[in-house]
Amino acid sequence: MRPATAQSIRISDKETLEWSSSDGESPPKSTQDLERLAHWLDTIFEIPGIRLKFGIDALLGLLPGVGDTASALASVYILQAASKYGVPRVTLARMTLNIGIDLVAGAIPIVGDLFDVYWKANRKNVELLRRHFKANPTTERSIKRSDGLFVAGMIALIGVLLFASLTGAYFIFSRVVATPSQLGY
């Protein structure tokens, strides 16, 4: 077995995709394309002076409904490619949650667009794919464990948010129903 060699491809003037390979080969060409897609969607533009990067995803989010849906479809393309490369299910679940968080938060007017600038779901998902290619058996177990904890945490957070929203809705509904009877109607 040959020792691992580090390789890279330049995707912009400031960013480079790096990976390790024991056989000296590069990752599949399409992963490089996925890296470029994520770069375009999440970090292609930079605001001078504050070095804040954003991409087409944040700009598409300015179009109500349609924009977030279009960017989610591009994100699903990355997810589908990861599935094709044999990424473990728990990592695919984590990638799906990244897309879901981006879609749900991005649907909130203005705040969601600012969130898109921060979250960068596509970059996160391509990093998870890159991590999959670099993993050896020991690292793979650690990755699965950390991804499992992330997914469990997200499920717990969704459960808490669901409970809080139902409680809030019940509270608001009970106030609305109680108000007319208190006024003597």
C-alpha cells in the first residue's frame, strides 16, 4: 500500500480543495464540480472590507418562495451525488438536515437571507463529502458517531421547537376564544 499523498485543486484565488489519496489519484471529477457548485452557491461574492462572503443562494433567497426552492434543488443535487459515492446514511441525514435548515430559515423574509449568508449548507455538505473520501476505518467510525450525535441533536431541537410552537398556538388560540366571552358577546 502506498503512503497517502496530499493533492489539491484551486477553486478561487483564495480557496483550495485539498484531499488525501493513498493511490495518488484525485477524487472523482464530479466532486470537483460539486465543490465549484457549492462555491458559486455559497461564497462566490465577497463584500470588500468586511470579507463577508455570500453566493447565489443568498441572492435567490430574495425571490419569495421560488428562490429558496431553486437553491434547495441545487443542494439536493449535491446530496444525490454524495449518495452515489456511497456516503453513509447518517452523513446523508446530516446533509439533508443542512439543506432543510437552509430551506426553512431561508423562507423567512430578510432574516432568512441573512441566515443564508451565514449557514452555507452547500459548503458544509461538500465538506462532509470530502471528509468521507479522506476517512480511514477509525476515522469513519468517529465521523459516523459525530454525525449521529448531530442528527440526534437536530431531531431533539426540532421536537423542542414543535412543542414550543404547539404550546404557543394553544396559548394564542385560548386567548382569542376567551376574549369574546369576556366582553359579553
